[in-house]
Amino acid sequence: MEWDIQEQGEELPPIDYRGYLKTEEWKMKSSEAKQRASFTCELCGCHEDELKDAKLEVHHVSYVRLGYEKPEDLVVLCSDCHRKIHEDKVTFEEAREIYKNVELWPEKRCGESGSLPF
Ligand SMILES: [Zn+2]
Ligand SMILES: [Zn+2]
């Protein structure tokens, strides 16, 4: 079976997804991803230390290699950006385009309410 390469939202990944997120292997992989991103949200650019109520999370750009992800399958997002991506069902690439075109950016960011441009 072939999975759609685009992430379709939290409800569609393979059934053992939640369990996988609790494994040591995933913890290691996600902390490596955060290190690669210098502990910064790859969308809004906030560093972990700047986040107020939000925290850094690791998002699957693709679930195709779930369990043996390549670095490019993962991006680091603050929980605000992460939630918006899933709520609005946009891909990371689409979200990044939207962010690029927002003139007010980056004055409004870091989890202030209503600050996300999409
Ligand atoms: Zn963010
Ligand atoms: Zn996600």
C-alpha cells in the first residue's frame, strides 16, 4: 500500500503512530531534530526560550518512512504553529510560503494570540 506523501492530519497516520511517539527511538529522533533546528520553530523562528505557553514539537512532513524517518521528514515547530498547520490542513511548505508573505512578520509571533497569519 502506498501512502499519500502529504500529511493529511493527525487522524490519518498508521494505527501505531501514538505508540511510536512514546518510544525511546522517537524521543531520540525528535531531540536530534530539535538540535538540528537549533531549538527554533522552523516556521515563526521563535527560539525555545522565547516561547511562553508554547513548546517545541516535531512535525512529520511525511509519514511515508514512519519509524525510520530521514532528517528531511521532520520539522520542528512551536506548538502554536504546529496546531495551526493541522487545523488548517496546510503542508509545512505551504505554511512557509504564507509566512514569507506576511509583512508584519516577525514583530508578531511567539504565541501571542491572533499572531499567526493563516
Ligand atoms: Zn512557531
Ligand atoms: Zn504534526
